[in-house]
Amino acid sequence: MDLIVLVSQYRFPEGDAGSVRFYNFALTLQRMGYEVLVVGLGEVAEGKQEFQGVPYLSLRTQNRYGSYLFYSWRLRRLLIRLQKEGKHIKAVVCGFTMIDVLLFLKSYCNRRGIKLLKDVVEWYSPQQFSKGKWSLSYRMKDIENREVISRPIRVIAISRYLESYFASKGCKTCRIPIYFDVARMPMRMADEDGALHLIYAGSPGKKDYLHLMLAGLSLLDTSALSQIRFVVIGVSESQVKTMISPAEYVRLEPYLDIKGKLPHSEVLSALCRADFSVLLRDSEARYAQAGFPTKVIESLSAGVPMICNYSSDLKDFLIDGENALIVQSLSAYSFATVLKQAIALSTIEKDKMSVAARQCAESRFNIESYRAEWESILL
């Protein structure tokens, strides 16, 4: 049986969004008949572990800096050992790593006839960083995408934007957005108290325009506002207070439930009690065109429709009034307008949108949804 090794510096199995993506990659590859091994930087542990049927290894050491500085060296030893044990490594799938790790894999796989697939999930915009284009993180990602990723590396692109870019460089490329094992996802069981339950879960930074959502809320009259319960996860009360004026915060406070950072299981639990998940991003910015919001697909998988604007490839999947309510422009006024539409929905109408959201996830973002793309990129 051919082995596919999924390599990254994610905190696999449950430390970050990249780990979730790699876990679901592994499930698909197992169903296709491959042996898989996920290699990451999870908790310090000796030998092979297993997470819900997926074998993995952590290359983390007790020395924090050594975990990164000697990652390539430890990874090389592992790959050589696997081949000495008689494993036939068909491909290595590389997620987020430092550039030195990708360069090592590019050389190692090319010399040994192993296919190297790079999972590309982002391309930053200068406005995301205080130092703009001079930020080290920005420059490293720019160098990686422009210079390091080239033939013979094959590319798994998370969006059409990235798919088009790498295909134009001559790389064999396929598009695979976020997906989940939808059958394992919990289902929406919203509170039936007559209120409109909204949820935002994330780390806004310079990506998600939570400040505009809050500003949109503040535009509602008291009658409309009193019908809304807005759960905010991932940011603190003090952070929220910096996004709006003191007067706006005092007015909104009774309708906000700010929970700060929570374990993923608690985020899912809160998500399943919502009527809509909310998100606004700058659709013209490169980061939004290149990336693909995990939170949207997680929400649909739980049967929770979106209130959002179109960014990335969301227009391919979200239908206004069916599985989402679409905000037409990136403004507080447009967001407030859609909130009024949502408030006017009956329980039956919200339940119907919930069913449509789940059906979209089952058909477009499930374990088997991108099997053909995997088969093509591995040929």
C-alpha cells in the first residue's frame, strides 16, 4: 500500500485550523486506499500516535526553539527511516512550514522520485501588518509563493485566485477548498425564544471586519436591537470596546455575549445554538481573494446559514435567501439592512435556511466532495 505523508508545522491534531484541514485530507486519502501519516508539531510525544483513526507523529521537542531549528533534520531522518522500513512513499503533502523545510522537501522528493504537493491556503495583503510590505511574515509568504513554489512542486490551491496563479507558473494545480467529515459535525439546535441569535467566532485582526458588524448593529433602532443576541467568540470585552465608541458600546452591551477565547468544542456548541453566523471581509484585498474562510464551511456543516458579503469563492456556493443572506457592500449600513431582513424571518423560514446550509455542506464540502481532484493531482 502506498504511503502519503502529510507534513506541516501545525499543532496536530487539534491545535489550529490547519490541523483540521490536514485531518480531513487524511480521511479522504484513507478512503482512496492510501496509508497516511501526519507529521506536525503537536504535543511532545514519543513514537506514532493516533487521532480518531488517523496516525500521526509530533516532531516537537522539549526545547521550543529546537523544534523549529532542527525540524528539517528530524523530518529527513523520519523519511529515510520510513523508506528503510519498506514503505513506498508516493507523495508528501506539505502544509504550513518555514521556507527552509519546503526547500528541503523540494530537494529530497525530487531526488527520490516522490511527488511533492504544496497546500497553499493564503497570500497576505500589506494592510494586514503594522509594517505593511516590510513585515517579515508578509515578505516570507511573498517569497514562498513567488519564488519557492515552482515546478516540480504540485499545488493544492484553496481558492480560484491561487489556482490560477500557480497554474500560470506551470505547476500542476487543483483547487480544494475547506471541507469536513460533515456526518461528524453537530447539528443546529437553535434557541426558540423569538430572538435572532447571531455568532461571530474568530480572531479579527486585519482579516474580519468585526468593527463594521458592531457598527451595523448600532444603526438599528431599539425595537430591532432588542430582538438580537450576538455571541462574540475569540475576542475580549476590552478588544470589543476599542472597535466602537463608548456610547455605542453602552447601547449594545445588553445584546452582546462576549466570551473571549474558547476551546473548539465549546465554539461548536455555541455555533449550534445560533440562527446565523456573521462575517465581513474586504473582498478586494488579496488575502480575501486568495484564502477561504474556514468558519463559513464549519457553519454550513452545522446547519447554520451565513450573513456575509461575498469574498474568496463564496459566490460559487452561497445563494442569497437560500443558505445565506448576502451583504451587498462592505459597510455598516448594508450589514444593518440585512440584519433587518433576518429579524423579519419566521422560525420556519430560518429552519428552511438551516436545512439548505447543511445540504450545501454535504454536497460541496464533504469528505468525498474533492476525491476527483485528489486523484488528478496524485497521478
